[in-house]
Amino acid sequence: MKSSRRTFLITSIGAVSALALASREALADAPKVTESDPTAVALGYKMDATKVDKAKYPKYAAGQKCGNCQFFQGKAADPFGPCPMFGGKQVANGGWCSAYSKKA
């Protein structure tokens, strides 16, 4: 009985690990948000944060970018990463939108 439980646990852990890896790879293959995307337009998304219209988005401050936003799901060094604000599509690390919230 012990060996069948052990086999089950080892198999289960391997399957869960494979699924997690596949999910991460699927996110990495997600499409990139364009500035013309309807959600991007609504949130004032710019692929380059330095090009944000500061008159239209006074909340923007220098240094704010997707890469240091709490919603950015990529690694700090990733050029693009998934963002839940855009349905999991990838945003530019150096981008910005009005949903920006500094990472804790």
C-alpha cells in the first residue's frame, strides 16, 4: 500500500509541475497589447512610459512603468509580461497605463 501512495504522490507532483510550467509558457506566448487595443485606449496605455501625455494623465510620474507595477506578472528583467488589466495579454516592461499601482 505504501508504494502505491508514494507512486501516486510522485506522479501527482510531476503532473502539477508540468501543468504549472505549461501555464507559464502559455502566458509567455500570449499576444502583446497594442496601443490601438480598445482596453489600451481606455486605460491610456503607452508601450513607452516616457511618451505618456502628462496633461491627460496627471497621475503619471517619471519612473512609473509596467515593470514596477503590482499587476505586471513578468519578471523584472522581462521585456514583456502578462497583465490582468489586459486579459493576460503582454504589456511592455517600459510601458504605462492609468491602472498603474506601484509594486509593494
